[in-house]
Amino acid sequence: MKKILLILFALYSNTVFSQNDKLILVTGDTLNVSLTLIGVKEIKYTNVGDDLNYLIKKNKVIKIIHDSGKVDIINTRLANKLDLNINTYESKTQYVDSLFSPNIEFGFLYGGSHSIITGINSPEDYGTSRYPLIEDTYGIFAQYNISNTFSLKTKLMRHVKGENWDDNEWSLYYNEVWLEYIVLPVLAEFNFNIKKYNMFLDVGCYFGVLKNAVLKTDIYNQQNEWSPEPPVYQFSKNPYPTFDFGAVLGLGIGYEISDNFRLLIESSIENGLLFQKKTEIFSGRNVNFSIPISLGVAYRISD
């Protein structure tokens, strides 16, 4: 008899004291929960019917409707938009986009670049063998996220371009063109978000200013050793244009590690459009071509 009374009392207590609160999320979804704590930045709750504890950031919530009928507005601006009624939008995606607030991201990039100077006319005719120049690249970027799917982006990068080549088929002469640029790409970015991941496509152009230029010549001497020989042209004597300009096409993927921080990896193809060099053995319209790959971290300034 005592066991039956205890079971009935437990059922009665659960009915009387259970809560049926609602969390209205920025995604347009509604969660039926039992609130346990409303903190400064987080809300703790259990789902109705289980004892597991859950946690959600307050910036993911528009408002709370308590079991008593009391309403706590977490985000006034989004709550006003919510009152326009989600049914006025053709899809849930349009509704979520309507809640988006434009924001700015700043970040740092570091990686490497594979480059060569293209447009050379028949280098085989001169008995040459060409090799790409591989150097590190790094810098900062800023991004203005206009919507969930579109952003404007720019960078300020240190980017070395150039190439290596042998002067003849016996490889007695080894040359290296080393061009150090400060590069400013201006890009339009198209985003495709999947949960915490976002794929992006960059399209635009870059402007470069030559900071330093070196043309090195190494000769394989009779002692079977490589030794630097003149000429070695520094910036003051360099035969290369001061400016560079070209087109950019890039791809990347980002991962949100928090509401404000994002990790990303990106790669692009950068093809120059300005004449770059003319030497005695190379002729034609020569332009820079490079493929940089970078890792980075971004910080989002929330509204």
C-alpha cells in the first residue's frame, strides 16, 4: 500500500511542479523545455520528459515564453521581426536570412605559395628547364558579411612570386627570380553554410606593389660546388615593374569554433595581367601565376 501511495505522490508532484517553457530560437524553431537556469550568456534547461541537462547560448534565442505566460525578450530587434509572422516568408531560409545582422570579421592568414612566370615563348628552344618558386605567404584580412550567403573581402598579404630555371641542358647555370610583393586582393565571397561549416567561393582581382626584387645566378664550378655569381640585382636595379595586377579565383572552407571565432583554410589561383619581365633568353608577354594556400583564424564582431 505504501509503495502505491509513493508512486501516486510522485506522479502528482511531477504534474504539479513540471514546467512547460518555450524557447523561440533565431532559426524560427521552438523548443518545449523545462528551464533550470537563465544566465548572463547561457540558458540551461531539460527537455520535457527526460532528465538530461542542456545548454544554449542566449544569442541563439529570441525570447522565452514561461509556463506561467510571462515572456522574456532576449533580442528585441529579432523579436520585432518575429512578430511579423514567419508565414509571410516563402521559406524558412528566407526567414532566417531576414534575421541576419551584417557583421565584420578580422583575421590572420599564413601559408605557402607555388608560383611561376608564364607566357614565355618556347623556352625549350633555349635548352632551359623551368621550376616553380615555393615561398611562404602571410598577412591579415577583413570581411564584411552582408548576408548569410554573400560577403565582401579584402586582404593585405606579403606574397613572393617568381621562378627558377637552368640556362642550358647541362644545368651549369641556375637562376632564380625572387619578387616580393605587398598584395591587396579585393574579393566577392559566396557562402554555403552547413551547420558549423561554411564553404566559400572567392572571385575578384588583386593589386600588388613590388617591395623587393632579386635575380640570382648560381654557377656549377669545376670543384663540383654551387657558387653565387654576379649579377645579383637588388630592388634599386631591378628590371621588373613596380606594380602587379591580376584576377583571383579561390575556394575555401571554414569551421565555427565559437560564436565569434572561426578557423579556415583557403586556396586560390592568381593570374597576373601585367607584363613582368624580359630577359635575353626569354621573350614574350610574361605574367605572374601563383597558387597560394593558407590557414587562418577569424574573429567576428557581433552586433
